[in-house]
Amino acid sequence: MSVNVNDKIRRLSAGRRRKIEARAKELIAEEMTLRELRKARKLTQVRMARKLGITQDGVSRLEKRSDLLLSTLQKTVQAMGGNLSLVAEFPDRAPVVLSGLTEDPPVGKHAGRKRSVA
């Protein structure tokens, strides 16, 4: 016989249900879309557009994209006042914070120099 999740939840004590609901809210709050994050930071698309140097329509399109360059995501998060960090998670070890992926490339001796055509 199959078990319905709602039946299982009803059988829990009120205290246990409250704990589960509170944890569920925490988990939901940890995951947001860029749009939800912008709204949570109380920023408008117009204000974000000004900070990013793009149009309001550009912000709208950016928020709808499912595949962004890391540099674009980093700039967007920084425009909201935050910092972007990437974490790799594996089943057999603790999470690893990845470095060097979202930082600007180092400015070297030849950075920005264009070769002239002879």
C-alpha cells in the first residue's frame, strides 16, 4: 500500500511539523532567482540598469536567462552590493570554494596591447 506524504505529515506532532515547516522556509530562502534576489535587495530594474550600464530591458533579459557568463553574474551580484563565490560539492568530501574563476584577469605587461599590422 502506498503512503501519501500528507497523511505522514498529519501524523506528526504539532511541534515536529513546526520544525519541518521552519526548515523548509530556510531552505526556500537560500535559493533565489536573480529577479527574486534583486527584489529582496529592494532594487528596481531601472536602478540595476544604471549600475550595470545597460538598459532596463537588458536587466529584464538577463534575469530571464538560464545560462550566464560568470563575469556577467559577478557584475550583477556586485551591482546588488554582494560578492559572488562558487562552491563545488562532492559526495565524498567537504565543499570546496573555487577561486580564480570570477576575478578579473591579472593586469600584466602586455595586457590590453594590440599588435600592429605591418
